[in-house]
Amino acid sequence: MARSCGHGGLHAAWLLDCSTGIFDALRWRFAVSHVVPSIPGSGRPAGREANPTAVLDNAPHWRQISRAMVKIPLQHETRSGGCQCGAVRFSIAGALGKSGICHCRMCQKAFGNFGAALVSVAAEKLTWTRGKPAEFRSSAIVARGFCAACGTPLYMREDGDPNYEIAIGALDDPGAIAPLAEQSGIESKVSWFDGMRDLPRQATADYRSAGDLEKLRSLQHPDRDTEHWP
């Protein structure tokens, strides 16, 4: 994310993402093909190790690498998301780009909030798997996508930009992306934004009765793909 949404979008395809993905791929290939030497006291004979996690546990020169690092490369990851009512669904293949918050007045209006939390996604990685978003032109060069049925904001995209700026809250797992990298459009930032971190905190169950919680049971589309909905 680099500029205010009225003048440009977030920017993806960072070299670091690419190099990380390449390293992950090489590490995965090594893990599944490495010939493990006999380790004294382990009772494990030399030979090809079928379990890549066990390779990292037992090969001495990999001891310092976390078990959690054995994974499919980021380029193979797929994320899903959609609107609140389920009429529009999408999938993203591969790594996400840069993420951040835009405080510009257009994003405040589009999201009905202090701003918009957005993540950059290359157009070729995004597929609309159910329905299609409607669009509103918030300026001469920017289109904003949303669900025409429930109003959920889904993206913004500047004309000619190879990337969509996807609304992070529309992802099925918005907490799984990397930490936000920056803020833009700060000339419109609301005065109380920086004080939000100091507000008292409570869970919904802390101030709602069991009866209230039953009435508040979600009617929105679940955070996963469904064959039919509703």
C-alpha cells in the first residue's frame, strides 16, 4: 500500500515474497528427498526419510529450524472470502501483496468506518467463484467493488492497476495475513484513531446474556466455501 485510494492503490509482487517462496520450495524439496545419516543413540538407520518433519528433527545441521517451517510453498496457498450474505465469493491463489490501512475520505465513506484495511492481490490470482460484485466509481480513476445484495465492500481498483486492493475483512481468515505494513491518506485520519489502542476491552459474552447471545447467532455466510447458500 503506498498512496491514498483516490490516487493509487496498494502495490504487491515484492521481491522478498518471491525469494521467500523460492526458499520454501527448495527447503520442501530437500526435506522430502534428503538421505538422513545414521544418528548415534537414535536407533534410526541411515536411509531416505519419508517424513519431512522428522528430517528436521533428526538431521544435525537442521536442528535449529522450527518444525513449523515445513510447509507447502506460499505460491501454492489458496485463500477464500466473500460478502456477508454469500452472494459473492472469491478465491486467491498464491501469496498476498502488501497490506495496510487507507484513511482517505473515500475509503471512510466506502467502508462506513475510520478507513479501510486493504491487501494487494494481483488480478490474475483473484477468481470470483460465486456471483460478481457491483461497482461504484468513487473518482474518475477508481472503481470500488461491493455486493449489490448486502452492501459488503470487497475491493478498490485504480484504472490500469494490475492489482486489486481487497478488503481484509472480507477474507474468510482475515487474521492470517502478515502484519499491516503502512498507513496512507493520513491527511483524512480521524482524530480519535490513534487512541483506539487504549480503549477498554471486553468480549461479547462479557456484557451479553445467554439469551442475547442466542438471538445474536450469525445468519451471515460462514467463513468457508459452501456448495449452496442459503
